[in-house]
Amino acid sequence: AGYELRAGLVAALDRLAASSESPRDVSSQCVVSAESEAISHINDGVPVPDILAGICGAIGRIAAAQARRFRDLPRFTLTGGVARFDSVAAVVQSRLGRQLEAFPEDPQLAAALGAALLEEAE
């Protein structure tokens, strides 16, 4: 039941971010500083969807910057919890100029699946 609840929460947050009319930039890569920026936005009366969209945008920019190391590869996917946010994926796709390919299994299990495949190969 806990997994379904978390999945529903992620979907609700993603829909809320997608409903933003004026995303507020969250520029910090440090989570503590990003939290301070978000609190400042809240104190300034910025609507929650705009803050969420800004946070998703920041995460997408960071993920895209990390993915640029593999710029010669024609395909990419996102793994982990961040892969569940379409709003983050859209930023990554836009910045990389390539189409995201959905991870074929639960993206939060990608590392565990990889470890199991490596163990099986040995």
C-alpha cells in the first residue's frame, strides 16, 4: 500500500508542477540552499505549482548537465525516483535535444537490476 501511495503522491506533484503558469527558478544545486529558495518563494506568496515547476526544472537541468558526458549516444533514459516526473523528463529532453526512452522496468529498481545482471554474468 505504501508504494501505491508514494506513486500517487509523485503523480499529483507532477500534475501540480505541470499546471504552473509562471515557474520560479530554483538555481541552487545544493539541496539546503534550494530549500531556502523555495521557502523564500513561499514567503513571497508564489503559488505552489510555480515553485514545484522551478524545482523540477532545476533537477532536469542538473540531470541534463550530467548526461552531456554521453553526448554521442543517440538514446537516453532516466532512472531512480526522478524518472517518475514527466516535468523533469521534459526539461532533460529539451536540453539534450533527444527523445527520452522509458526505462523498461520500475526506474527506481535500475541499480538493483543492474547489480543482479552483473552477478548473474559472473
